[in-house]
Amino acid sequence: WSDLRGHYWEATVILLAGGLIGIFFIILLRRPLVVEAKLPWPESVASAEIVRAGQESSNAPRYVFGAMGFGGLVQILKSESGLQIFREYLGGFLRFPPSLVKHFDLARKPVGEVAHAGGIPWSTPSLSPALIGIGYIIGPQLASINVAGGVLAWWVLIPLLLFFDPDLGRRLGGIVDPEVLSFTLWYNVVRPIAVGAMLVGAGYTLLGMRSSIAHSIKGALAASRAAAHETAAVERTERDIPVKWVLAAIAALVIPVTAIYFHFTGSWKAAVVAALVMTLAGFLLSAVGGYLVGLVGSSNQPLSGLTLSALVMAALMMLAVGVTGAAGVAAVLGVAAVVSVAVSVSGSMIQDLKAGHLLGGTPWKMQLVEIVAVVLLAFFLMAPIIVLDEANRATGGIGGRGLPAPQAGLMAQLAKGIVGGQMAWGLLAVGAAFALALILCGARAPMLIAVGMYLPFETSSAIFVGGLIRWIADRAGAAEDKGTLLASGLIAGEAIVGILLAVTYVSALSSLTKLIAGVDQFSFFPALGGWLSLGAFAAIAWVLIRIPARARP
């Protein structure tokens, strides 16, 4: 779409249908994920603790709101839109010494030699109170599993690729910066491998949840029948919207989705197949996405990776039924669009439902409010997107130089490549084989390892820092409940201030530094910003270790 304003109604239908389908899917999955799955739910716990703190007369509000203020302050001092004196993270490249590998045939006769170099791209953990707070809440075990995927991607796979292909930079137009080469390898080679691992990991996760999901749906149907005959009372905290209504709503929503797919493709065959794939992939990936939200929070849910999984499923189905060309690409992207919205909304919804569960809320009321919110927001969300696109027309709008939208570009390329026969299937197959190997050797959380591969290393390592701080705090005898309150405050503080800073940026205020000092950057920042960040890390560690240790009974 070159003119988003002219496609307002198509986009609104996608937002509306995808959002509602995501809610109805997650209603079916609420009990197996929220009640029965033993997950840490870091951001749900944070939300619940903040609500409790506002209602209590104990010291809890002081811990939570004090940590919110501290987390917000750090966000201001490390954000490019704030008063930046801390550098969020540093990165570089550690070169290997030159190597000369001599090759020979089966008879051990020399056949040639190849010069290799390469190295290891590195980055420090991100100075993010929210990510560190998430790592603290999920604990050292899960944080370690997550960062293991990052280590595998950035310290194993990318160095091997650079070592094995010393001429890559020359073939890519003379790129000499190893950090650029490392990034493009991660983005275009390692992440597809991670997507392949996610596909197998998703299947394995769903396999483990199959009995819980089936039991939940059967229980919901039984409860609905019992309520209809008034033979049994369902506990208030377990009352969902009746499952018959939910299934009827999903079936009804498939009709407009099929119609808009026909509008995109001009083929009823492609539209019907795409709608079926969307329904199946949407439910499966909503379950997996909700499971991941329970592990690392919705802010770290690999939404683009899950959407790419749906895209691959849709493309394979289109090829299987012989739908190729422009119609096939349109159908694949249509599936990805609806599933992306559904997984995003379902991830946020399941996080809210878990917070409500912790607080003793009534599920059906929360679900009803979410439905109303989705219906209202669907008609307004395209407005800021259209404004951003038209305000940046000079640089190409959304997808241009100013707003490159790399994830959308990657999905478009993959859709064209798969349907056109140019997809790097080998990378997905390698990822799938890797995930299978993890499962066979009894790895604790294959899906979480794949997520670690998919995330930037500064993100997964920041979560690991939080887990490490939790490990130290536990051995220092820190009060667990006080640490959770403080970590919850850090998460909320960064999130709230981040939103406020984004608003100031959109309002044409480039940064608080520019507003206060009249410069884009303090003169000392390039040389000292990284060193000053060490003090911020130490302060966060002190807050999460020393304060809970003092508060223990």
C-alpha cells in the first residue's frame, strides 16, 4: 500500500477481526495458561504488586513507588529522548588472529589452503531497569536459559559464519565493518534459524499443553451446560465468557476475514485456504505467545518471530494448493497481518488475566472490557500510523529511510521468496533440527533458547543480569517479597517514563537534552557515558539486593 489513507477500512477490518479473534482464542486458553501452567509471569506479578501496594497501608507502596521513581529516573538519564548521560549499551568486535587452514583429500594429499579471520561481536547488557526487573522476577534459571540462546547466536553461530566465509564483505559490496557484517548475518541468517527452532519449539510446547488445553475446553463446555441448567455454580474467579459464545464469535469473525482475503487476492480458493490457516495458526501461536508472556513478559514476546512462523505456515499451504504469484503473496501477508494482531492482543490479554487472577478479579468482566476496547481502538489506531506515514513522505514514508520498518520488510521479502521459490528453506530446516536436538537431549526450555537467539544480545543479557542479581540476593538472605515489589516498580517506572518520552519526541521535541542544554548531546557523553552506566548498574543491584536484605524479618 503506497497510500495508507486509501486503505483505512481494510486495515481497520484487520485490526478489528485480529484483535477480537485474539481475545476469543485466549479466553479458551485462560485456564491452562493462567491457572495450571507454573510460569513466573514477571510483568503480571509487577502489575499486581503495584495495585496491591496502592491499596495497602504497609511499607509496600514505599517500595513499589520508590522503585518506580528510580526506574523512571534511569530511563530519563539513558534515553536518547531524555537527558542522556548514561550510555544504554556498548558494542564492538573482537577479532580473531589470522588463520590459515590447509585442506586435503581422502588420501591426505594437500588440495589447497584458505585464509580465515573473523571474530566475535560483543555488546554489554542494556541499561534497562525493566529488563533487569524481569530477570529478577523470573529468576536465574530461566534468565540463564534465555541468554544461552543469545550466546549461541552471537558468540558461536555468527563467529563461525564469519570465519567460514572470509569474502562475505567483498561480495556484499565491499563492507569492511565487521559489526555491520555481524548484524546482517544475525538478521538474515541466524534469525531465520531461530524461527525454524521456534516452529519446532512451538509444536513441542503445545504438545506438552495438549491435555491441559483439552481439559480446559471440556471443562468450559461442561460449565456452560451446567450454568444453562442452573445445576452448579461456578466460582466467581473462574467465570469466563461462555465457551459456546466464544466459538460462535470465532466462526462469525472468519467470515469477514475470508471476505477481505478475497478482496486482496481475487481468488476464493486462496481466501478460504488463508482463512483456515489463519484460524489454526492464530490459535496455536496465541497459545505459544501466551506461554512466552508467562516466561518473559509481553514486552519481550517475540511477536515478529511468531508472525514469521504464521507466514511460513501460510506460504507452505499456499504452495501445497497451487496458489502462487501476486495472489499467493497477498494471501500470505494477509494471514500474517491478522495473526500478528491476534497474537499481540492475546499476549497482552493473558498478562492482564493473570494479574486479575492474582488480585482475585472476575475473568468475564475483564474479557468484556477488552472486547469493548478492541472495538473502539480498531477504528482509531490507523490514524497515528497514517500521520506518521504522511509526515515522513520526504524519506519514503513508512518503509522509507526515516521509518524503515525492517520487520515488515523482512516479512514481505519472505512472502515473495517463499511463494516465488526463493526462500532459504535450509535455514529453517537447520533451526528445526537444532530444536529437535535440544528436545532429544532434554533441554529445559527449547522455545526460550530460540527466543534468546532471536533477541538482540543486549536484551537477553540484561535479563540475565537481573537473574544474576536475584541469585546473589537469595544468597544474601534478601526478603523475596520486597525484592519482587522493587523489581515490579523498576519495570513500571521505565515503561511509564518511556511512553512519556515517546510522546515528547512525537511532538517535535527531539530530547530533553536539547530543551535544557541546547545541544543534541553533552560533550562528555561519548567518552564517559559508558563508564557512568556502571554506576547505574551498581545502583540497580544495590536496590535489588541491599534493600530487600535489610527488610528480611
